[in-house]
Amino acid sequence: MPILVATETTVLTVDAERGTVAQGNGLGDRPTCLTADRFASGRAWCGTHRGGVFRTDDAAASWRASGLAGQSITSITASPAQRDLVWVGTEPSEVWRSENGGDSWEMVPG
């Protein structure tokens, strides 16, 4: 099972069994937070400094933009109970959620 590591400039995939480290492609900005998705093998989410949210479905070999571009993402988590539900915290302080795997986002009131 690979381990994802966010550095100041990228996300690395570490495979301890093989002794390899690889850098993914497509992450458009500096990573600020990571979360794995227990419902989809190889899926993870990365929040970035100003680039919004990025998603990988291949264990971080490649990333694609998944919304909230321009937002500073300070925290991100995939729901442990519901498939495709992702929660994001931003600065300035707002909470966002996506119920469809990052295809669309709604700000949570209050």
C-alpha cells in the first residue's frame, strides 16, 4: 500500500515494499493538505494554497483539478461513511462540501 506525502511543492508516492518514491503530475499548486478516500482504491484528495482541490484516482501518479480554484484550502477530508462526499475548509474561514466526488461544491451555511 503506497503512502502519500505532501511536501512544500508536490505530493510524493512512497512504496515502502518496493523502496520507490515517485512524484505525480498535474498538481497545479502548492499542496496544503491530503486525505485518502476509503471507498475508492487509489483515490485521494489534495487541497492547495490557491489552486483549489485536486483529485487522483491512480494513487497520485496524476492529479486533476476538482473545483474551488482560487481558494486557499486549509483542510480536506473524505467521508468515512458516504461515497463521494468530501468536506473542505478554506481561508478565509468557510466550509464547503461536495456530494458528487468533486464535480460540484456548495458552501455550508453558518
